[in-house]
Amino acid sequence: MTIWIDRDTALARLGVKPQTLYAYASRGRIRVDCDPVDSRRSLYNADDIGEISVRKARGRKPAAIAASSMDWGEPAIPTRLSTVHQGKLYYRGKDALALAQSATLEQVAALLWGITQPPAFTSHAATGEIDPFAVLAALAATGQPIIGCGTDHLAHDAAIIVANLALACGAASGNGALHERLALGWGCDAAASDRIRQALVAMTDHDLNASTFAARVAASTGASLPACLLAGLCTLSGPRHGGAGEALRYLAVDARHYGLEPAIRRWLEHDRMLPGFGHNFYPDGDPRAALMLSGIMPTEEMKALADCVLALTGLHPNCDFALAAMTEALSLPKDAPFRIFLLARAVGWCAHVIEQNRDGTLIRPRGRYEGKLPV
């Protein structure tokens, strides 16, 4: 829920003069709305004010700035690919969820990779699910460094890699759109196929998330394209990232065994993150989740879980919850959330590898040593 506060409260929290508050508002750094009780007064967005307060508290010390960049803080790596601005996700300045209404993953790949024609994720190999880790490891074993490779060359190789990953995730062979081949391989109808398309587009890229950062670090060393994607995949597999869908299933099992509220409290005591709920970028709710859940009726168990989490923590369902709910509603394979996440994000990783290779710098942060030193 968005919280709005009056001028005096905003000034107190920021510790600034009215002129400074108005300057923040005029520059768009603090959202402003009319007071519904008195239209002559303005209300100020508490989340925006909180973010500015945190930045001020960090100060301009290099150590504080560097540390904050590693924990949802100050942007550290320049990119033109995606960003979240005022609660909306954008791909190269285009509203990602607007694109998801009709675009295919191939069209989004062309946009993010910086090529003129959508790539074809074509494969005529025999269908059959294999391990995506094994696919990328085998390709990485013979892959060549990306240093000196141009965009078109990398985009060509990227299309082949994504095609191989699609087969590993159960897509039917052929040259049709990837979402259609996934639906065919999973035995889905046309309606489910379009839902898969939407989810793929919505999940393609998301700022500098953990797996994307891992892929960019690998790319900055000049590693091969499949090696960069393998770094991304290893990072994606964690239960605090792309593995959240599977972790959410375990949470649901605990809820059946212990009861809703006790299970949620146990998870909160064990790990500060609840799989499938909350997102630092979207305190009012993940718009990707809203898109994927639109028109889908979650099971009673999933709905009860979401209601209880909201009542206890104020956290809304995120994209991981939406993928899990969509999987149940459309009778997709039980690990479809991870497969969709992987295939979509592989396209995003390739875009970041291309961009990082063009930039040509080595990503090498330093550790802040806190141990003992010899006398």
C-alpha cells in the first residue's frame, strides 16, 4: 500500500527546508498527490522520502557508497537495457508489460540484443528434456572468448544457445515461435501458449539482478558466451532467485502440515525472505505478477497463503508466486516456473554479455576486509 504524508512530516523526515522539498518534487524524485481532504494541500510519497533519507545517511564516503551498491543501493554499472522507474519495468525505454501484451520473446531479443531482425530459436534435434546445466557446460567446454566479437556474431551464437536451452526445457523441435513450441512440448492449448508468451516477455530482463550480475562479471573477463550464461544459471538456481518457485512449493507443504500462520512464522525465523512474496523495487506489488495473474484463478491453497502472508507481513505476491499459480492453473510441468524464468532470462543475459563486451572493462570490486592484520 502506498503511504502519503503531509508537508510537515516530510520536512521532518528529510530534515530539509521547504524549498529543498519542492525541488525534489519538481525533479520527480518525490511523487506528489493532492490531499483528498483538502485539495489546496499536497501529500508526498513516503517511500520516495525514505529512499532519499537512506542515501543521505550513507553520506558520500567512498566505502559507504561502494557497500550500498551491492545491496539494492546506488547503481554501479551503466546499462541501456532495462530499468525500473516509478514502479514500472522498461526495456530500452519501452514499457515491458505493454510489450508483453503482444510481443514474442524473439522480438524482445532483437530489441535487447540490438539487432534488426528477431532471431530464430530454431532446432530440429530430437525432443527430450535434458539438464540445462549439462547443455551449457558442454558448450562452455569448447566455447571461444568473446573478446573481439561483434554484436551480430554474438547474437548468432546466442540464438543457437537459447534454442538448445529450449529443447532442454521440453520445447518441441521446429522453427515456430518459442512460446508455441514450449506449449506443444508441454501439451498445452493455444490459451496457455499465449500465457507462456506473456510470462517469457515479462521475465526477460530486470535491471542488474544477481544472475545478470554474475553473467556480466564473467563477460567482463572475456569468457565464452555459454560460460557467461552458465554463471548466470548457477546463480539463478538459488532459492532466493529463480529457485524461489520450488521453495514456494515447500512453503505450501509446510502450510498444509503446520497451518498457515505457524508455517509462515517458521520461514520468517529461518530466512528473512519469503519465497514468492515481496520485492524491494515494488513495495505496492510486482506488476509482472499482476500481469501473469490477470484472468487466472489461483487454487484455494495458494490464495489462502497469499492472504495470510499479506496480513502478517504486508508483502504482496511477486513474479515467482505468479509463475507458480500460472503453472497450477494451466497444468504446466511442475518445474515450469524455473524453465520459463531460465529461458526468458537467458535472452536477457545474452543482451548483457553483448553490452559488457562492448564496454570492454573488467568488473572487479574490492572486499572490505574486517579481519585481523599482522602486527
